[in-house]
Amino acid sequence: MKVELLHLTRVFQRGFKAVDDLSFSFTSGEVVGFVGPNGAGKTTTMRMLATLDVPDSGDILIDGKSILDDPSLAHRAVGFMPDDLPNRSDTTVDEYLDFFGRAYGLRGKELADAINGVEDFTGLVSFRDKTLRELSKGMKQRVSLARALVHDPQVIVMDEPANGLDPRARIELRELVRALAEQGKAILISSHILSELEEMCTTSVIIERGRRLSTDFKDETAWIRLKFNSEGGEAILAKLLEMPSVKEAELSGAGFRVRIDAGDDAAESLAKELFAKGLVPIHFTSEAGRLEDVFMHVTKGALA
Amino acid sequence: MKNPFSLNPVALRELRQLVRSRVITWSFALYPAILFGFTMLAVATAMGKRSAEDIAFGSGIGEGPFTMVAVITGIVACLGIPFYAAMKAILDTNRNGPGLEFTTALTPANIVGGRLVSTAILIASAVATAMPFFIFAYLLRGITLEQVFLTPLALFGYAIAMFSLSLVIACRPVAVPLRVIMTVGLFFAMTFVVPGIVTAVSVSHRHFGGAAPVEEPSYIASILGYAAILAALVLFVRAFCASQLAPRYVDADRPFRRVVFALFVVSAPAAIWSYRAWCIAWVVIGGILMLTSSLTSREIPRAAKSNVPRNLFGRLFSFPFATGAVPGMLFAAIIIAVAGGTYSALETGNDHSLILWADLAELTCVPVIAGAILRSRKCDDRRFRLVTALFIAYIIAVSILSFMAEIDAIEEDLVAMLPCNFAGVAEKPAAHLTSYGLLLLFSLCVIVISSVRAFRTYRRPK
């Protein structure tokens, strides 16, 4: 299944352009990180994809068919997980999913199977009779995901799913997203936690002021974190800066960050130079953060 | 919906939530106890006032308990439940746009209909709970069988009407506090009306007749009339609320206007009995429709454009039903023109075409022309709305004044002095043309003001 967003524009009152000529596409099995500062137009774009809003111009195609011409296409194919949590506090998990299952037209055994399936997938089986009021934020996120999956959509749109979750819940959510991608779902996911997106996304789209930013920027360098078992930070920093492979070095907490050329060869050279200078690191790790680097490089941090 | 007879998912969800609601659970636990307590109190009071001999010779004591049960049921069914359901609807309705229900196969009409059905079931439960007490009062004599069966029906109908009105407020796209205040105001006002109506309905022998239905069946026509009005109200509210709640991809106005048009056509025979009431009612409804249409920022969605007829005549007939400000105003203009023209023609005996055309011009052409000019001049929405609101307010005010003159509530001479008055137009054709010109002049002033405001120094964007 292929989802194409073509030249989408959405203008709100007073000419405020929330989304401005935005185009990108993604297909089954892909997990697209949708990144941008607050107010960049991420939620508006996702709402348009879920038919909760309509673009002023442009189109959204699912397998070549426009959802603006036939919104029921999106109703069948898209599962939308908004950033706010389910708020019907007196409703049990089962009833909540039952309502949405029925709303999607499921009945009888088909409905029961669908509910059991998503409860099983999201780990909600033991919580099915609890009311939403009794659930933690992480569990409510799972309910929200289960709701988005109850009609077995092929496209999943997740708006800030990790927002406010504790580390454990985040890891669990990441596993669920990976499992969905393995099932062949096309996933569009927005988040402020770039390192996390980097771990689960196959590609990313960065927007600012409603416009897609070029992600052609290629960072040919990498940051390495180092830690030594000896005193004298300034002296070590001076030695690091003298090394041929080091382009940049700085103190970072109890250790150092050094920028070298990207690739294993440069890392190997750095290791050799460290030993040659008599510096034996007790900590030598490459720093994740390519997406962060790209993000910081291409965005200006201004709100749309 | 795969099975058209399956219960609406929204109704099912609402009923499940009602069952879980502590407020509802406690209320339904206490309600029969309160009914029992107050009925016994009323019986004791009635027995204290009557001698044993009175009672033995058929002078029943059921009237007091019956009234007591009717008032309590009225408060619960007509005020309590609709207020609770309306507040719930307000809090559930997202002001910032359509909720997640609209990403499903449910239509806006399904969603509003589900709320109406669940509330109707709750109201029916409350009224049914009171039925044993009504029957008990009947057994105490002094009450007719018609009262016993018609009072709960009247209460049910009134409660549905109350909830329908409050649902209209709940579905308006304004801030939640404002909707809450409006709903509280509505119910506060109705609190003073309900007990009076219920008492009048329940104790008035004239209303439902003391005689058997076989002897005097005239009230059946009244019941059918009330039922028809209630059904029309519910249909209207369902369609209106659905159009208000609908997301932008839905051709929201078309089903609503179809319902209004159907009601307009179906109610037309009523004009045979009272053309004045029918015409004035539809002129006022048309005015309200024109106002709401002028306020809308909706446009016909792309999904609906594929259904636009290809031939010219088909498009011409379809256009007034399409979503958007201009089709809406045209639709309202047609309603006003037909109702106002009918009134004018019947009132003046069909022999004064100038009067008829002047009326139509004032009632329909002026707002439509002014609206079209303002839109074409790209006036901002607020100014456009203000002008339309003034036109509509003017038409409604004149209609109401005319109606008041008809029922002798005000002096007819006073109404005749109004420049735009389709009842007193025969005497003042010149004044009509003057008012026509004044209204156009006013819209020209607005255009000039808007143009001057837009005539600004160009500033290069930073």
C-alpha cells in the first residue's frame, strides 16, 4: 500500500498557513519519522490523512486513489492514534474497543476476534475489564493504539505516541511499532524524541512552518564519547585536539566528545592515536544522533 | 452499517455509560422511593381533607397524588435527564474539530441519532417507572383513564423536545462554557414553565376530556398534531446537529436542507387551515436559515462534487441544496419567497403584482444581492455577517410585528408605518421602494468602508 501526500496546503484563519505545499510518500513496511518543531504542521497533516481535516489544496492518495474524493478509503485503510488519550473514564477497555469496532462496521464473531486480536497484540488482555480511569498513561496509549488497529488498517498514523511515557513504556511502544512494521503496515509517526525515532524509523520527513525541509544534508562526521580513568581534563583535551583524526573535541560531563570522520576506519585511527598517546579509554562509544544533527542543521527552530 | 436493524453504536455506548454513571444509578434508585414517599404524602393529605362519606360515594382522591407524580416525573424526565444528557453531549463534543468517531464508518446523523435514541430510552425508563404510581392514582378515582395514559406520553414528548433543543446548543461550534451557560439558561427558563404545563396537562379535564374517547374523540387529532410536530422537531434537530458536527469532507448541508424542504412540503397542507401561521412560521425559519447560512465558512467538499449532476437543469435544482453560504442563502431565499409571496398574494387578493414583487425584493433579493456584492468585493467575513444579520433581524422583526398585529397584540397602525411590511404594503408602495434603496445604500457604505480599510501602504514582508 502506498500513501502519497501531494502538495498539501492548509490555511487557517487570518491566512495562517499550517501546512504549505507539503509532499512526501511512504509504503508498506516503512516507518516514517515525522519531525518538526512545535507548530510546524505535523498534527494538521496527520489529521488530514485521517480525514479529520481537509486540505485547501493538494491531494492525499492511497494506492493512487484520492481520499478527498472518497474519504471512506481512508476510514478503511488508516488507523489514527492522536496525541490525546482516550477520555471516556467510565468505559472499560473492552467497551471502548467494542464501540470503535462497531463504528467501523464490525459485528459478531468478526468484532470479537478483532477486539481479542488487538488486546492480545497490545498486551491489554489482563486490563480488558478495567475502566479507562484506572489505567496509567502508558496503558491508555496502548488502548489508543488498539483502537487505531481494531479495523486492521494498513496505514497507521501516530501523533506523538511516546509523549509523557516513562522509559519502560517507551521501549514497549517501540517494540509494538517494530512489530507493526514487520506485519507490513505503513507507519507515519511523529515524536519530539529524535533518538527514539531514529531507532525505529526507516526514513524521516522534517517540516518547519508547514514546509518540508531538505534532508539532503549529509554529515560526513561522527561523534565519539570517551572516558578515561585519569585526572586532568584540560590536559587530556589538549592531547585529543592534537590528534590528526580529531576534528573537534569538548568536555562532556565526566568524559569527552570528539568529532571524527564517519566510518570504522576513522574510529580505528582514533583508537590507535589514543593508545599511542598513552590514553587508555574505559568508555569508547559512538554517539547516536544523526537525525538530531540533521534536524538541528536544517531547522531554524522558529515556530510557524 | 451492515445490518440496518442493529443498535446504533453511539446509542449502545451512551447506554453503557449511563449504566456505569453513579449519578444515573443513584437517581434511578432514589426516584421510585421519592415517588412512593410523595404519593403517600399526597394520599394522606387528600384523605385528611375528605370525609369517609365523600370517598365512599365516588368522590375520588386520586387527583392530588396524580398531580404529585406528574410533577415529579416532569422534573426528572423533562428537566433532569435532558439537562444531564445535554451537559454530557457538550463535554463530549470537541470544539476544536470533529472527534475520532468521524474517522470511522459512522455518519454525523448516526452520531446525533445515537444520542437521541439513548436519551429517549432513559426518558422512557423514567416515565415507565412512574406508570405504577399513575395507575395507583387512577385506582383512587377522580382521574380519567385518558389522563393516566396521555400524561406520560405528553411528558415523554416534552422531554424529547427539551433534549432536542438543548442538543442544538450542545452542537454549536462555540466555547464549552458558553454552551453550558446557554443550556443552563434554557433549562432555568423551562423550570418555571414545566411544572405549570405538567399541572395543566394532568389536572385539566377540559384538555383531555372527562368523557370516553368514543363519545368525544376530538383530542385524538390534537395528539396526532403534537406527535407530528414532535417528530418534525426531532428530524429537524437531528439533521441540524449532524450538519453542525460534520467534518469538512462531508456534504453537511445537503441532508439538512432535504429535511427542511421535506418539512416545508409536508407542512404545506397546513396552510389551508391557517395560511398566516404557516407563512409567517416559514418566513421566520427561512430568515434563521439565511442567517446561519451566511455565517457558515463551509464550502462544498470535493467528495460531494462527484455527485453534482452533469446537465444544467439538474445542477440548477441541486445547487440550493449544496453545502456553502451562497447555496444556503439561495435555499433560504426560496423558502422565504414562497412563504412570503403566498402570504402577500392571499392577503392582497392576488391583484397587486407590484406589492408582491416589492415584498419578494425586500425579503429575498436585497440580502442575496447585498451578500453577493459583499462576497465579490472580498469583504471580510465579519462585515458580511453583520450586514446579513441586520437584514435578517429586520425581516424577522417585521414578521413578528405583523403577526402580533394579526393577533391584536399591538396596534395595526403601528405596523403599517414600517417601510418593509408585507401586510400593510398596499398603502405604502413608495415607502417600500425607499426601504429597498436604503438597504442597498447601507450595503454600499459597508463596501466603501471595507475598501478604505483595505487601501493601505504596501509593506514589504520581513
